[in-house]
Amino acid sequence: MKINKIVFLLPLVTLFFSACHSQTSKSGNAEADTVVLAPSFNEDSAFVFVQKQCEFGPRTMNSKAHDKCGDYLVATFKKYGATVTEQFADVKAFDGTVLKNRNIIASYNVDNGARILICSHWDSRPWADADPVEKNHKTPVMGANDGASGVAVMLELARQIQQKNINVGIDFICLDAEDYGTDNDEESWALGAQYWAANPHVAGYKARYGILLDMVGGQGARFMQEGFSLEYARSVVNKVWNAAEEAGYSSVFPRKQGGYITDDHGPINKIANIPTIDIIPYYEGTSCSFGPTWHTINDDVEHIDKSTLKAVGQTMMQVIYNEK
């Protein structure tokens, strides 16, 4: 699904920050705002949202499962009070295949000009090309973690927002055609994000910042600070990792730097000019930094960990309910 932009990872250096819970601005001055304790994120509900997506089967591009799941996402966001916009576009894959891209945008507080963006891809990998068993390499990936988990967190956030409103506008974007790429061409990934960044759902769309959720339900996952996120949106990284500490999940969000990852946040940073970070796992000391189920047939519901969904979801709640 993604590749390390650099063949080797930078040394994992612990970043030292103040232990205080106030967030730090780009100028380095601590904001005096009182931290609000966010409502509790329901990991059981988020897990059900993972299951619901996987019940359609692998959501590979141009498939019936993909179409049906897309309809489900639109209906669910609408049920939770969102204004939903859909983007349909034909995009060409690296192998010449025309992919029927469908970006789904669910917006809250649409008249509020102060907006934040939260996104995740919702398509799944058509080939389990990282599976240790070679005969499985042409089998579609279920994508419980790689796709469904990030969307599930967004759906649960949407359900919570309907119950207790936030102070700003928020746009949840289910980005399509992310996982139909090849390691030989980094531009072959994140096609839905490339399309949205060049053609936003609202002309002149602006957001304070964006957060990408990718593979946020894996067993034993820890989330390092991704390289491009630090390069383009260090203040947002600080905001999110501070929120994780406030929520009690600093062990899941260690203040360490991981690798540089090609992902949906790339086009949003480079084309849309919205400072956006990637919350993506880094498994230290393993053969695959994305975890043992990445692009394998084992990326299924049985390998989803509710405690990981809780850590990420509660951190996101802490972020959005403290946004002024």
C-alpha cells in the first residue's frame, strides 16, 4: 500500500518535549488554554464499524463489494447528521486500468470557516503481495486494518459529534484508490487523494490542518512520528502527541521519529497546501514496519485490537474537542 520513501529509516531518536499539557504554537510559545477532557471514545462501536465494512468483502476497486460499502458509508454518515458530498472520477492506475474512484466527504458545521480535516482511505489492496505464502499473492486483501480501521474511527467520531457538538467545522474524507500502487512508481499510490487535493469538494477549500488515519487497529501497534509529517506539519504532530499524552496513551504514541512514508497525506500537503500528518504504525525490530498483517490474507477482523482503536480514537477525541 505504501512504501518507505527512503530505503533506510532515520535513527529512532527520542524527541524531548515539555511534560506540560498545554500545546505549543509554531512560534514556540505555550498556549494558556485549559485542556478539556474529551468524551469517551467507544472502541466496541468502532470495532463494529470495522466488521460492517469487512462483511462486504475486500473493497477492491471496480468491485461490487466496493460499491456496496461506499453506499453504506454514505448512508451511515448521513444517519449521524453529516452533510455528505461524493466525488466520482475515472483515474488511471499504473497498469493502465481505469479505476472508478469515489471519494466520500462527510462534513459537520458546514458554515463554520474554522475547519479541520480527518481522512482515511477506504479501498483495500487487490493483491496480498506481501503474504509469506506465494500462492496467496494474487488473493485480494480484506483490509480490516489497512483501510477499514481508519474509516471505523471516523465513523465513531461522527457518531459522537452528533451527540456532543464541537467548536469548529470538521470534514471526514474517505479517500479512494489509495492501495492500487506499485513499488516501482510512488505516484501510483494515493490516487484518490491526488484527485481531491487538485479538485477539492469545495472551491478554495481551506482547513487549519489535516490528520490521516492509516492502519490504526493493529495488534501491538505503536505510532511513531512520521518523517513527512514532521517536515510539513510539525506543529500538528506536537498537537496530536500532546493529546495522546493527555488521554493517557503516551506509550502508544512515543515521541520517536519513524520513517518517511508515501501515503495520502503527501498530495494534501504538496497540492492542497494543508499541513497534514500521518498516524501510521511503526513496528520496531520487525521485517515489516507496518506490521505482520500488512498486504497479507491475515489482515482480517480477527487481527483487529480494540485497545488500539481506543488509543487512536480517544486521542482524536482529545484533539477535536480541544479545538477552539
